[in-house]
Amino acid sequence: MASLYALIIALLVPSDGDGAAIFWAKHLLSATITIAAFWFLSQGVAALIRRWGGRLTSFTTTDLDDRILKRIAPSISLLITFTGIYLAFRALPLQKSLFTAMAGGLFVANVAIVCILLYRILNEALLWYVEHRQEQQESLLPRQMTPLAEKVAMIFILGGALMVVLKHFHYDILSLVTALGIGSLAIGMAAKETLAHVISGFTLMLDRPFRLGDRIQLVGGQVGDVQDIGLRSTKIKTLDNQLLVIPNSDLCNTMVLNQAFPDRRVKGRINLGVAYGSDLEQAKRLLVTTTREVADVLADPPPEAFFTAFGDSALSLALFFWVDDYDKLFAATDQINSLILQRFREQGIEIPFPTRAVIMQSPEAPPPVRQS
């Protein structure tokens, strides 16, 4: 052991005698004791977390604290060990350049461990949130936004770590922040349209006027299912199996009809006319009973038929019904129309087609012209 100390002393500083060797041996022994003490402390903290951590977190109703504690336990143990190494080297009377290099490296290592610790807490919290809260419609953070939120938070963590490290090495942080601010302003002016789409994308993700899979109708009449909500654009799959890509800023500033909210139920309507002289009450009852024969039609709310107008060649009726999913509306409408046509024929109720009566009259003969 003495030869090892002598070798370390020879590498650190030039020896000037036995007094210097004893001096350095004492400091190295003190540093070794400090490192060993912190290492034993880290092991004790790890054992304490393993033994008592589960009991402490059992008092809470969620498993989030259990998962976070399990993820950060190795990082806490490592952080305590490296803190002891850092303090041990700070106590050594090393040469200034060597002390700066070694202490700086250990400080950066400690900052990196803290960043890893914060990232693991953030990652576990987001994973827990996605698993336990995404089924709730009032959830504040949608699923597609969680990776973005994780990346943004990681950028802030790394930025804060960089500033701490630069401040430790006595660099001017103000000039760096000023340069970053000017650069951000220049980028913002050059990419104004793109940033408008990005900000609108954040608005759509937070405000949630529609979700993935919802069927929406645009002002232009296009109808489709939302496939993806990105930072720049939103992709909608139309009923013709085509992909409609809309910039987020355009979609954020227009009216959108969400057919899937608050639920997927949809109301169908069928307009038809019966001939003048038909029994309207019988026709309405027949419409309602015929509609109830279709399996996809909901019993509550019940189907209803109304006499709406006097047409040119028919009495106008409107039939309203509900289905539990808008995907079933077309098929249900087809079945109802076919049954109505069949039942009206059986009951002798006429569905007239538009007619127009044209009366032809010959012009009167002009009066005879008298000859004088």
C-alpha cells in the first residue's frame, strides 16, 4: 500500500522528501475514506429504498410513486457515489490544472446523472399517464402529444444542465442566451408560415376539437376520418379512401363538424312524398313500424315520421331515425328505403313522381276584315 501511495504521489507532484510523502499519504487516505464512506452511504440508501420504499408508497392509491422509485434508485446510488468522489478530489491539494480537469470532469458526471434522474422521472410519469388516463375523454394531454412533450422537456433539462456546467467553468451565460435569442428571432421570421402551422398544431392537440379516428365534416363538404394530427398538418382519410392533407392553421381557423362527438350515434333522415288523398296517419305509422324492423335502428330515441309540406305533386313526409354508429347509416338507410317501397306497395299507398299538366288551346281566329 505504501508503494502504491508513493507511485500516486510521484505522478501527481514532484516529491521533495519524506515530509511531502507523509503529507500526500494523509490526504490520499482522507480522500479514500471519503469515497468509501459515500459508497457505503449509497449502498445503504439503495438497501433502504428496496426495504422501505414499497412500504412508504403503499399508502398512496396509485402505482406511479412505486414505478418512479424503482427507476431512480440506481441513479440515486450512483449520484451519492460520484458526489463522494467529487468531494474527495476537491479536498486534495492538487496542481491547479490537474485539479480543474479532474474536478470539472466529476462535476459534469454528476450533472449528467441528475439529468438522467430527471428524465427517468419524466418518462415514467408520461408512461403512467398514457396507460391510466388516456381512456378518459377529458384527458388534458392526448396520446400523440406525449412524445413531443417528452422531447420538449428533455430539451429544457439539457439546456439547464448546459447552463449549470458553463457557469461552473466561469463562462458568460448571458452572451450565450443573447445569441440564442437572436438566432431564434431570425429563424422565427424566416419560417413564419411553418411556425404558424406548428402553433396551430399545438392548439389542436390541447383544445382537442377532434381525436384520432373521429369523423369530421369540413366547411367545403369533405367528410372523412382523422388519421393523424401532426405539427404542420392534419391528415384525413375521406370516404372515397383518399388522404386529405390540411395545414393546421387552415383547420384551426375554420368551422369543423365532429360527427363522433359526444358519441358515434347519428341521426338519419329520409324524405319522401305520398299522393294527394292518401291517409297520412296510416302512412306515418307504416313508416315508423317499417323502420323498427331494421336491426341497426335504435329503439331509443324511437323513429318518428312527420308531415312537413304540401308539395307540387305530393304530400311531403320526413322520417327520422337513429343508429349507434355513423358507419352503419348508409346500410340502414338502404334497408329502410327498400322496406318502405315494399310496404307502401302492399298497402296501396302511392309514391307519385312529379307531374305537370299542360293545357293546349288553339288561338282564336282573327276577326274578318271588312271591305269598303
